[in-house]
Amino acid sequence: MKRFNVTLVGGGSTWTPGLLQSLCKLKDRFPMKKLVLFDIDEKRQRPIGEAAKILFKEQYEELEFHYTTKSEEAYKDVDFVFMQMRTGGLKMREKDEKVPLSMGLLGQETCGPGGFAYGLRSIKDMIKTINDIRKYSKKAWILNYTNPAAIVAEALRREFPEDKRVLNICDQPVNLLRSYGRLLEMDSKEFEPVYFGLNHFGWFTHLYDKEGTDLLPKIKKLVVEKGFQPADAEQRDKSWLYTYGVVKNMVEDFPDYLPNTYLQYYLYPKEKVQHLDPKYTRANEVMDGRETRIFEECEKIIEKGTAEGSSFVHNDAHSEFMIEVAESIAYNKQKMYIVIVENNGTISNIQDDAMVEVAAVMTSNGPRPLSVGKIPTFYKGLMEGQLAYEKLTVDAYYEKSYQKALQALTLNRTVVSAKEARKVLDALIEVNKDYWPEFK
């Protein structure tokens, strides 16, 4: 069995330890010859890299491993690149959340003005990184987790139209499938999903079991009767438990399908703003929680010289999904996953150049999306408004256009008012002046 050379971009991410342990767990299915962690922040990456050396010595002794801040070391002769970058770090995420909230608008990592700000920061670094990878590895598969995935995917579609080995993925549909499995007391890997939408903006229309029975009606009934929790509820912060809980409201209001959790920000923006604390946001929760815990755990591993008994992992769905997609590509497993692809008729009444999120069979030549057909008017209307917002955001980046940026935010369902859009845009321009293009 071939062993692969893999690079993980964003080696200093708090998600990296979970991915490293999942690579150990799945090493018989996706064996590696070499793994390199890459991050531009050496100080942040160091404790994770040093802890990883100890982990691999104990669990993956045959693996060649190191971490670096140098592009050539990271990207030369690699087969797969896993990407999870955050331009500006959690400090800028905090501003993405707090600036809109200070104006009574939704402050969230990937949705609304916060997602807009994060998207405009991400595009430049994503383009540079892919160019760097292609300089040293022309045929490497690039699996991208970097958020906000919808805006990033649209920018990369324009920048690299012929590069079919760049694949944008998101683990939230997988998290939802696992959560349905918990609700039904079933193994979610046995499900066959039918799903359509944009990233963080989609719906399950059917969910079949091995016998071909559609489980969607049963799940909807259970959600309304019992509520809804993530599969890993015991590991989740309080804010995530609330987020999953709102799925019940969405199913009651719009019972056709099962919604992605993120739709609540667009369907109930005022209610979400009222629930959020403008002085202590999700970024603060992550910095005080997961980030602190992960780096403390790394230091403990380094100090003790062993990773045995470590609570290194958080939410292995995030990690395992990336590896399973790589495995299906590497060995032409032709397994089904929900991924982001160019539409090209998959959803027949949505424009072809939309980057949509749908179920696809993953082959050695990439995803083969499964046809969805026509979608109903309500869902089409929601999608087209969100799609226009995403495309205008990317237009604003390339054209350095203040007008396109204003149009984008005015279209976003979390803003709507052009006056509020202008106000939050001007504030975000000020705090992002070191990252965004200079608008004209």
C-alpha cells in the first residue's frame, strides 16, 4: 500500500492535535511516509509540533515528521495538503463578532458582516498558499477547510479555473449526520444523504438507511419532540449546545427539510443578536476554552515526555472527515461525501457557476456530484440571495470596489438595511486595513 507525503497548513491551529491523533488512528487506511506542519507563526506552532513528535514516537514511529515556517520544506513533493488557515487569528475573529454586535447586527464567524470580513481576509492568503504549493508540487490534492468556505471557494474558482485538485470541504454536514445517528441510536456511516445548498446554507431533503427507508420524517418528529444535540454534546461549549437547540425552531417553522444549523443566523437574525453577548463572544469562549486547554495539554505532553493519557482531541468528526476524503481520492474508494463543487446543472434551477454544497461520489479524479434537480421557490430564493452576496463579496475583493462591498452587505439577510450596511462596512474597513484591499 502506497504511503503518502502530507502537509498540514495551519500547524498552530487548535484543531491540529485532533487531526494528528486521527492520522494515527486511521494510519492503516491512509498511511503516510512524511507529515509536515506548516504555519507562519513559529511561536504558536512550536508547542503543537513538539508534542506531535512525542505522539508520533509512541504511535507512528515509522512516520517522518517535522514542522516548519518555510514554504519549500512544506510543499516540496507532497501528495496531499490539508488546509485550515485563519488569517488574523482569533483576535481578528473577535473583531468580526464584536464590531457588528456593537451596532445591533449579527456578529458571527462565517455569517453576516463577520463572515464577510473574514472572507475578505482569507482570499489573499489562500491564493498565495495555493501558488506556493503549485510551485513545488504540481499535482498535490489540496483539501481546504479554511473559512468562510463559500467565499473562499468562489474566489478560488475564479483564480484557479483549471485546477481540479483544489477541493473545498466543510465538516458541519458530517457533524449533523453524526448527530442524527445519536438521535436514532444508529451508525451515521450507514446513512445515504441527499443534500443541497451553499456552504453553511443548506438542507437535507432525504436521509436513507441501508434498506432504502427515508429516515427524515422520523428525525424531524424526534427533533420537535425531544430537541436536538450535537453527537459530541459532552465536549461542546455552551454556545454550540444552544445553536443545535435552535434546529427545533427551524424544523417547526419550515418542516420540509432538515436544516444546516447555520441557517438560524439568516432566518432569525434579530433573535440571535439578542441572545449574543457583545462583550463576550464565541471568540472569547474559544480563547478561554479550547485554545487554552490545547496549549496547556501540549506543554504537559512536552514536560512529561509522553502523550499517553492526554486529552488532546476535540471533535474527531472534523479530523476524520478530512482524512476519509483523502482516502477515497487516494484509493478511488468512490465513497459519498457532502462537498463544495461548481454547480454545472447539479441543482438545475440555480446558475451553473455557483459553488454549491451537495452529495458527491469521491473518486481518484475528484468529486462526481449527484444530481439534485429543481429546488422549491422558497429555498431557491434564499439560496440566490445568499449566492449574490457571496459573489459580490468576491467581486469587491478583485475590483477593490466599495460599491460592490456595500451591495453585498445590503443583500445579506442578517443586515438588509443599506444604511446599516454602510455603517458596519465603514467600521470593518477601519479594523481590517492591514488585511483588506483598499476599496475605491
